[in-house]
Amino acid sequence: MKSQTQRALLIGFVSSIAACGLVGVYCLLVGAFGSLHAKVLGTTAVVASASILGLASAVPWERRRWHPVGPLGMFSVTVGLVLVLVAIWAEIWLRNQGWSDRFLRIMGTACVAGVAFPHVGLMSLARLRRHYEWVRVGTLVVIAVLAIQISITIWVELNGDAWFRLVGVVAIAVACGTIALPILHRISAIRTREAVRTVELFLTATCPRCESTQRLPVGRSRCVKCGLRFLIEIEEETCGTCGYPLYKLTSAVCPECGTSIVGSRDSPSDGPSIQRGQSTSAPRSTKGPRA
């Protein structure tokens, strides 16, 4: 995890799961399970869930995908976490104040938003070809519809099972779209890489051990004189947004996502790379020939 926010959320999730497990083991060994133990278990479970949802919101936020879905997700998760913790630890006080029913409705609505926004944020990370975009749009629509349906169910007393059947149908559509998007993301990446064929490259290099000049292929090879092993890798220039290969591309924008690529071509690379067919490399191994 490169981001401090993502690292903190991940640590919070792991710590909550560990605490929940320790409390559960303690209750089994001691043989006592009171209200305090239940509250502690509930708190750790809620914090773990909020950490995962926060991580799901932090990733698209830091990658600047579909702003402000990420910030809204973080805000909704935080509000939902606070309300659930209040409901766990101040239940008696809420009942005495007569706020229990209304507070639970508000908490339920906040939790719905705290799940829906991170879900939408994760949908933004999929890199799809244009003819697959309808699947993502449809999934986003049914996610919004399901969130509205659940919120209505929380606030309105509904009789009959027709409404709940409709909610179930929409929930199935959300599940299908959520499963399909990662698969289409993978298929889109495979087709993108297969669409571009670069030439098979050979590089002329001097062996650092025996100083013998020779022509080496990309990948793993050996010095023909002393047997020193080489690993030559080439990083091909791709679109920074969708990963589309830019080899032999003359357009100023990516043909896949429409992102401007002029600036990315002018910026220097951090390591060995190939820029529109040109490449540089260096031997990375200093091991001798095998016995």
C-alpha cells in the first residue's frame, strides 16, 4: 500500500479482526458471555467493516476516479461508523430519550450510503472496452435503485411481499453486474495487449565481466563467452489512464479512453523503457554460469 490512508485503513481492519478473535477465544475459554463482551465484539466487527469500506473509497479517491464518489464514500462510512457505535454503547440512553426508533432509521440510511458509495467507487476502477461500458452503466443504475429501495423500506412501513420481491430482483442484478465487471476488465486487458504486436527486439550489449560485445535478445540470455546471465526487460509506453499501448500511435489522445497522451510522452521515464519502439536496457544479474 503506497498511500498512508490505505495503510492505516488496512491496519485498522487487521487489528479489529484480531481483537474480535481474541475476545471470542476469551469468551470460549472463560465460559462467560455478557453484554460487555457482545458490545466489544460488535465494535470490532463494525470497525473492521468500516475499514474495508473506507479502503474501497480511498482507492478511487486517490486515483481521482469519478470525483467526488470517493470523498462521499469516506464521509458516509465515517458517519455510519459513528452512528452504529453510538447505537451499540448508548442504546439504553437512546431508549430513555425516546430517540431509539428514529435514530435506528437514520443509522440504517447512513449505512446504506456507506455501502453504496464505496461500491460505486470500485466500479470506477474497471478498465473496459467501449462496447462493455453498458454493463457498468447498468450496474451503477441498479446499485442506485437498490439503495433507494432499501432506504424506502427503512422509513416506510410496507405490507405485502411484492415490494420485497422487487428488491430481491434488483439485488440479484447488482450481484450479477458486480461479478461481471472484473471479468470484463480482465478480458479487456487481454484483448488490448493482443491488439498490438511489437517487433522482436535484440540489443547489442557489452558483457561487464569479459567485455565481450554481442547481440542479446530481450528476456533471459547468457554471455556467449563467459556464461554471465542477463535479464533484459522492456517497459512499453502505455496510456497512464487505461493502459492502452501507444506503440506506433500518431494521435494526441488515447483511442481507448480519450486521455491526452502528449504530456506523458514528453516526461522522462524512471527506468528502462521503450518509447515508440526504442529501448534501453542493462544486465541485471551478476551470477556466473551454472555448474
